[in-house]
Amino acid sequence: MIGPGESLERDLSDNTARAIRALRLHAADPMAVADPMQAASILAARAHGYRPPVSPLLTYLSRREQIRDRLSWRRYPWILSVKAEVGDPAYAGPRVNWRPREGFWLRSDPTQYAARIMAPALLSAHLQLWSDVARDENPALANRATALLQRSLPVAEDDVAAWIAADDPWRDTFAIWQLTSRPLALAHLRDLVQALANRYGRLALRDGAVRGQRFPFFGDPLVSASAHLALGLWRLGTYPRVLPNLVALVKALRRPSGAWRDANQPDDVLTTLAAADLLTTLDPSFDPEPTIRFMVRRQEPAGWWRALGPEVPWLTASIAEWMRRATSPFAERFAWPHVAPAVRDRTTGLPTIAFFDDITLAIDGLGHLGELPVEVAFLDLAGFGVFNTNHGQVAGDSALRLYAQSLLQIPDALVVRIGGDEILILGLPTARTLSGQLRSFLARWPGQAEQLGIERGGVVPRVVITTCRMNGLREARHQLGIEIGTLKHAVEHPPPEGVMRRL
């Protein structure tokens, strides 16, 4: 436990180390294959550079019978819950309930009550893990993982589609939060998750928050569900007008303990994790120390965190990862949204200017995030018009795709197609790396262009770059568009590696 005068960094390292040690032991235990949460432990172990064998769990799940009943806790290859009890002796402990006002529900139907947290958490973890294994260099292992995914996905689609009815806001928004947190899992269900997020985005736009739909939370604004939804909407790049109000609600309801709770219940680790995850990602003014201290006080001696019981490995991995992120520089905590296929340009696969407009609209309402500096660059291609005329549109489109794919190699940047050969690139807020990354791009370009049959110097990038505040991105885009025209006149014949000017 962290004392008043002790080093937060030193003690935090000890707490997260205990959590990761417990997760690694659980991940590697061949007797834990019957526990559906072993997948979460394996993912956590892999994230920390340890790769426990997945074949025992894969074999066990591949042999399990599925019961194709939408309410059955055996509808997936993995079980969802058994009376809200832990799935493995490694993390056995007293059953608790992070939402005590729902105690009557837990007592009357513990299996279905636990499935509210287990179904989204397990779906996200298993789809992520087996999608990763399906890309394995071992063909036999990859084929078995692919077969497991094929068995699981029809049930997953049915579940997410049913959640769009919006009859359980906590569970439904929890699913949005979890599925958007794992890119490989999201890829399988993106359209349905987008529809689920749109449904709750519309409700939040109408009601000002995510509110309970049934006793005992009917009509109450839910901090937990509002935080789930807000981070999901950001990751999906959708409903930008809703996001600032949700973030403000969550920020305002932090408790003196550093924790959060729903509707006059006790402070709890699960609501706190959701709220802290949101603010860690989008609010550079957020001070994580009181929340870290709250989490440390709630950690069990064996390293585990617990909200109900069966979710312990997932929750422990999530809190340990949040603690790591919360103490990192903001540029490492921030990420630009995923880009859905529907808002991608068909030729290049890049997001369109409409996506950029939605993102900047959200940023404008996010207070401290909007004040941060960010590097932004505007690019076009000298000689592209002549190349397109001489070689035809098909060749021109191939050149544009090469151009886009080369820019997508810049890590963590948001690359947007403005139109034609004009592209906008946003770096990470507070980072100062985009200029160097663009210089590397320009150095690579001549060789890449020649591989496509473009003669050296025939199609050459021009770049203007500046630094602005996040809430000034739209103005910066217009100014850079003017400056690229000035650069065209100043450098009529740029060298093969292109030209870059900083404003």
C-alpha cells in the first residue's frame, strides 16, 4: 500500500508487478483451460513479452460443445458464467458486487447477472486472442484458431445485434468500451458495434448522459455507462457533439477518494477504471495519483482486483495496464480514432475530410485537450497531373495508393485525404516527431516510386508543416492549403526526394 510519504512510482511498480505475476502464472497453468478468463491472462502475459502456450486452451475450446441458445451460458466455445463464481482457484475469493443496489438481481439469477460483465469482456478477449493466433507463422495453430473464430462469430453477431435494443445500458456500453479497445476483435464486428454506439450516442444526445432503463437505476445518469460510451465514441470517431458533455459529466463526478461510483453507491473499482480510462486518454489535466492510490488500496494480497468474481483476470489486467498508461506522457496515452470503412476514401483507403471535421468538432469541446500543441502537415504531389495525363487514371490511382500507403507507415499519425493528391497529416498532441518522420518518408519515396514504374523525379511530394493548438486544426488546414500554393511557385522543380518547408 502507498503511504503518504512514499514514492508513488516505486510502490506502483510493486503493485503492477504483483498483478502481472499472478496473470502470468494463470496464463501458463495447463489446469486453467476450463476457465474462460484464461484468455485474458494470456493476452496480458503476451503484452508484457511473455508468450505462454496457447495450444492447450485452443484444444480445450475446440472440443467444447456449443448450445445455440441465445440465453445459454454455453453458447460460445467458452462458458460465460457459472452462478457468478470465479472460474479458477487461482483467484478464488469472496463474491462481492460492485453494484450493491442490484443485489436482488444477483441473488435471484446469478448466472445471467454475471453474464452482463462476462459476455462483453470474454467476447473482446477471445476474439482478440484467436485473431492474433490466426496470424501465427505456425499454419496448424493458425488454422485451428481460424476455425474457432468461425464457430464463435455467428453467436457474437447475434449478441451485439440484440444489445442494440438498448434494454441494459450498463452491459451494452460496457460492450462498446471493450470491443473498441481491441482492434482485432473490433474488425470482426465493426458494423454492429458502430450501430450499437450510434444507438447510445443518439440516446445520450437526447438525455445528456447514459441513463438507467430499469429499477433500481431508472432515469439515473450512469457515470460508468457514460464513460464507456464516451471512450467508445472517440475510438470510433462518431457522435462528436455528444462527447464533450459525457467527458464533462465524468470529470465532475470524481469522488474525494479519487474514485467514481454510480448513483450514490459505494466507490468501486470497475466504475473507477472506466472513468479513469476515459480521462487518461482525453484529458491532459487529469491527475491520476488519487485514483491510483484508491486502486492500490483495493488490490488483494495475491495481486488481483475484483468487482464481482468471475471477471478477476480481465479486471486485473485492465487495471495494471491503465496504471502503466496513466503514468506515461500524454502523447503515449492518446490515440487517434479508428477509421471505419464507411468514411474511407475508396481509392486510397484514407479517411475523408468529413471524418477530420467530426474529430475536430469533438476536440473543440474537450477543453484542455484543445489547448495542446500538435504538428500538422499538408502534402501534395508535384508532377502528378502530368503523370496521370500521360499514363492514364489507372496508373494515377496506383500512384495515389502507393503515396497513401507510404504515409500510413508513419506511426500513430492520422492521415486524411483532402481531395485529389492533397493529404493532411496530424501528429500526436505534445509530440515533436512528425517532422522527422516526414523526412524519413521523403527519403523513402524515390525508391518506392521507381518500384511502381514512376521515373525518378516524375512525381514528387511537397510538404508544408506547422505546429498549432488542437482546437486550431481547421484554421491550420486552411492556412497550410494556402502555403502549399506558395511553395509550388517558390520551388517549381523539386528534387526527387521532394521538398519540405516548416512555417
